[in-house]
Amino acid sequence: MQARYIREYLREAAEFPAAFRLGHQRMTTMAAGRTNPPDDATIEQALGTTKELWDAIVAHLDSLPNGLVREWKYYGEKHGWQMKVTDRKRAVLYLIPHDGSFLAALALNDKAVAALPSQKIPPRLVREIATGKTYPEGRPARVEVTSTKDLTVVKKLLALKLRA
């Protein structure tokens, strides 16, 4: 057991001397490794101009009356750090930083999917969600946020998720 731990530690030290993954992009930072979640400066470095959109969605989450909880989770080298938002019982939203953008991902149940056309959500996204594979949590909805239009779509999807 201890030998495996040491091998894993040495492998990680070689791979992550001063870097950790945010989403699918590798970011260089002084707070390296899977034990240290990204700080505000690191997120700003990764997101660039979309940091304002990140702050806007975080502020929106904080303003909701549902008592949502935000926490950073490390999902391994392949997926990196993600902000998981829960309502204490279930996952509501995942925010995944990338270089110059971030991914907002959530699962919608059948009731929420049926309400999509009435929400003025882009038809391509509605088709993608409606025809996506159904999981126990619902159908996946993913939006790469690079503009205020994308942010508006995420807020609409989040409202559907919380109502359903």
C-alpha cells in the first residue's frame, strides 16, 4: 500500500511540478496539484475576459433562495478541477474552467426538457439536449460560455432545473 502511494506521489510530482488541470486545459500556477483548488487569480488567468461571466454566474447562484452550495472537486488528471454546485441533495450544476471560456453542465429531467422550446433557447441546443442519452440524473445539457448570450442560456437552463 505504501509503495503504491510513493509511486503515485513520484508520478504526480513529475507530471505536476507547477501545473494542474482546469477542465481540459493545463494551467501553470504556484498552487499546483490536486490538493489545492484553484484560487481567484488562477481562474482569472485561465478564463481571461470570460472571468466577468464566471463571476456573474457565481453571483447569480449566490442570489438564488435555494441554499445552493459551491465546492471545488478534483476529478482526476483527465477532467481536472470543477466547481460542483449542489442543493445538498443533488448536483445542480458543474462549472468547468477552460482557457478563455468555461463549460456549464447540468442534467435536465423530462419535465425540464419538455419546457425547453418555450424558453427561447437556441434550437440546436434544444435538439442536442432532447436527443441526448438519458441518464438516471436526466439528459445532459452543456454550454461553453464565452458571451453574455451563453450566460443567459445557462441561467434559463438552471431555472428549469431548479423548478423541475
